[in-house]
Amino acid sequence: MTVASVDTSKSSSERGALARARLLRGLLPALSLAIVLIAIAWLNPRAISYFGFSLMLNLAIPIALATIAQMFVIAGNELDLSIGTFVGFVGCVTATWLKDAPLLGVLILLGSIGIYALLGALIHLRNLPSIVVTLGMSFVWQGLAILVLPKPGGKAPDWLLAIMSFKPPFVPFPIIAALLIGLIVHFGLMRTSYGVILRGSGGNPAALKRAGWSLLKTKIVLFALAGLFGVLSGMALIGITTSADANIGNGYTLLAIAGVILGGGEFVGGRVSPIGAVIGALTLALAASPLLTFMHIPPDWQVAANGAILIIVLAARVLISRRER
Amino acid sequence: MILVKSLAGKPWVWSFIGALVVWLATIIFTGGYGAGGMVTAALSLAVFTVIVGVGQMFVITLGPGNVDLSLPANIGLASAVAMKVMGGSDSMIIVGLLAALACGAAIGAVNYLLIWALRIPPIIATLSASFIIQSIDISYGRGLQIKPPPGFADFANWQILGVPVLAILTVLFTVGAAIALQRMIYGRSVLAIGQNIRAAWLAGVNVGRIRLLTYTLSGALGGIDGALLAGYFRGANVDIGNEYLLASIAVVVIGGTSVAGGKANVPGVWGAALFLVLLLTMLNTFGVSAGVRLLLTGLIIVGVITAAGGEKAAR
């Protein structure tokens, strides 16, 4: 219902208008980030500095990575409700085994990516609703996290701390990292031929199947990529917080979904945008606390502000989409 | 034999069999001790999952993508509203229940308003709404009189011969819901929309109104559930509804309702709710740690879903 139909019989002027609306739609994530930045600059000019950005975007890297993980799942028309607790589990492993027994830690993390791949296969083969499977898995990851680390604690490996506290000249690290993540995934998913197949598995699975591609394989790859970026997110998070807690990632499930949607992704049809997703994650990271603190919004209402921002951006998108048809 | 065969063909039977197996496993472990008490406790707790589960079932039956993620926040806010309106006095119980019902229904209507006006997927609409509701609840619930009136707490915990009265009322309610689903125009319209929204629209079903009604119904059930929970646990708090996000979706799916929409099953919701509650009781009885309990709960849910399997899409 919400998917705009493509009409080939449009005249050239109409097509021009359509292209403009598409462009505007593509720019919307960047526009919302700009608005949040302008608001912050207006409320507190001193925040717009090297130090200010490093501080405000502190948690943006793990959020961006988790959002990318969710984006891969959404690209295949599925939804991962376990990514938050998975990030928490990875965090607990990172702060314990990865430091004390690096080899075992690496094996566990690789194994957990393997479990994600298996989930993709299971969901495809048994035609299961991903929402329910991943909801169940969210319990599994949380249980495992508690078993690994019953009490908050642990310590991040030194090399990870060194990476995450890297201070490049002129541009704060979170911005460089976000750019890199966005560009690498953009290239992989939007510019390579297999990336097209992956997106096609969400756009038109039937056509892809008739063309001889294995939908089982695409689903496995998408879920494995989600697992990979979930692992990266958990590690980055621990690199910043230095110690872990079994519940540390719980909020990321919803943040990641919101980030993908803010970034111009859609739930069905394989329409996702890696750069948009990273921008969406940055917007949420900025809007979540720095902006609200500067606006003197009490902590009680910060969650609501996230919801309101989502609704406003989606409303803006509807206005633009109206012009698109 | 014919009866057994026709029963085995019904998906909801399996959820009851699962509940029975878990119950038997537990009483074998305890040597028969506490078998009856366990059923009573399971019935009282399952009630809350059944009430939201039925609401969620109607929403999910509307078709792919329809799901109400605002239920936990809704339950939290409604429980606070109910306790505030009741203000600890027995004479205000009915008013408090109505307030919780109205609060929930309003949330449901707002959910549909977002879906309709912004044309966004219900998942993200109910999610955004739940963020806002959560904040309202945190801000509203601060420093609140959260104890229920004694009469209401007694009512929520009232048992006749070991059978919770709330469970009896909920059985009556689910019978009503089953009739509404299978025999009334409203329920048939929900099923028709879930099977093919366009065909339903062409056949003259008022799609918008039915969807609005369904989301409002789900919200209202969440609201009443919040009030009852606060009564049962003798107090309201922000997190009171948290576990009902997974539970409400899980009981619907385990109970044999199709996630693809258009096929719903009311008895299965009861079976699945009892199964989940008894499963938790069993794991607690076995004395496993919190981590193992979560792990096993998750694995069993995934296992049950895998065994039940999704049906092949009709397209």
C-alpha cells in the first residue's frame, strides 16, 4: 500500500518532478541530521567543536554499527528483534573472554555469527516469522550474556580501548568512523553485483528465484552480515564503556530499527540505504541526549523526544511521497 | 478415533499438549507435590497474557506487518492511571477500570491514526507511540499513590475452590472473542482483510473502520490488563508490562494464529499462555539460574515455532 508504483507511461516533465521528489526523499535523512545539528549549534554554539563532537557522538559508532546490522536484515524483508541483546552478549564476551583468552573469545564471536547465519537458513527453510524467532533469540542472547557475566564488570582488551580512544587530527574519530562504515557498506551493498542480488531478495524474491539465484543463500548471507556488524557494534561499545553489563545493549534493538527507517529504509521491498542508516543513527545519537540536554528537556521525556522525531521525519516523508506519485 | 484425528488436525491442540507435558514434567520432579497449586498459579498468571494476547491476535490477523508494539507501554500507563483514579478507595474501582479502558482505547486509536495519517508500517507507528507513552508514564507515575484499593486487590486475587475468578471471567471473555471472530461481521471482516485487503475492500468491507476498531480494541485490552495487573500484584510500576511484548506475540503464534494474517485461533491463545507460564514455573522449580532460565525460554520458543512451522505463502 505504501510502496509507490512505478508508472512507465509518464511524460518527461512528470518524470522530472518525480526525480526531484526522489532526490528530496533521498536527502531527507541528511536534512534531519542538519536540522538537529543546527538546533544544537543554536542552543549551545560551543558544542560545535572537535571536543564537543567527540563527546556528543561518543556512542554513535556502536549505534551506527547496530543500525547497519538491522539494515541487512530489513533488506531481506525480515526484522531482527534480538540485535540489542546480541550486542549485549558480544559486549560481555568482549569484556571477559576476548581479554583473558583471546583465541577462545574470537572463536565464540565467530560462532555467534555462525548462529546468525543458521537463523537465516532456519527462517527461510521453515518459512518462519522472523519477528518471533528473533524475539525468542533475544532471550537466548540475554541468558547467555548473564551466564558469561552475572554481575556488571569485566574489562575491555587494551587494543580495543586504544582503537576507540584514537584521536585523529581535525576531525573527531566518531565522524571518520561513521563515514567509513557508511561508505564501505554502501559500496558492498549498492555497488557490487551480489549486493544487488541481496537487495533483490527483499525487492522481488520470486523473480530472483526464477532467475536461478538461491534465496536460501541470500538470506544466510544477510543474517551473517547482521551478525558480523552486531559483533562489531558490541566490541565498539565495550571499547568506549571499558566494562560490560548483560543489559548494556537492550536499547539498541529499537534504536537500530528507528535508525534504518530514519535513514530512508523501508520494511518491505529491499529498499534500504547504508549511508542513510548511518546518518539516521547519528541523528538519533545526537537527538537522544545532547540536543535534549541543551533544550533543558528533563530525562523523563527523552524517550518521547525520540518517538516524536521519528514521527516528524516520517510525516515529512509522506508529504514528499505524495508528490512522488 | 475420529475425534482424536480431528483434534490432532487443529493447531491449537498442540499448545495445550505442550502445557500438559510441562506440567507433568514439573510434578514428576516434585513428586506430585503442589500439582494443584501450580495449576491455580498458572491460571492466574496466564489470564494477563491471554487478555493482551487476544488483542494482539486480532491485530496480527489483519495481515503482514500488523503488530502492536505499544502494549507494554500501554499496560504501564494504564496501570498508573487506574491506580491514580481509584486513589486507594473501593468506591472508585469501577471508575478506575473505565479510566484504564479509556486510556488504552485512546492509545490504540492514536496508533491507528499514526498508521493511517502517516502511512507508515504499524510496527514503526506503534513503536514511536510506545516511546511517547513510556515517557508520559515515567513523568506521570512519579511520586504517585500506586497501591490499589484493598477491595480491588482482593478481587484480582479472588479464588473459588482453587479456581481464580479472574480466570473464569477471562474464559467467558475469550468465548465472546471467539464468537466475535467467527460469527460476527466484525470478526469476519478482520479475517477477510488479513486474507486479502484489496479483495476485502472491493467486497465492501470498510477497511479503515475495521482496522481502527481492531487497534482500539487491542489498546483497550492492554489498558484493562494494566489495571488488573496492578490489582493482582498490589501496585503499579513503569515496567509492569515489559514482559508482555514477547508474551503477547508468542502466545498468538504458538497458539496457531498465522503471522501472515487472515487465520486466527482463540483457544490456542489460552493453551500457549498456559504453556509459557508453566514453562517458567517448571524452570523455577528446577532451580535454574536466571541466565539458564532465559536461555531455555528462548530456545523452547524458537523450537516450538520451528516445529509448528510457518505455512507456505499462498502467492
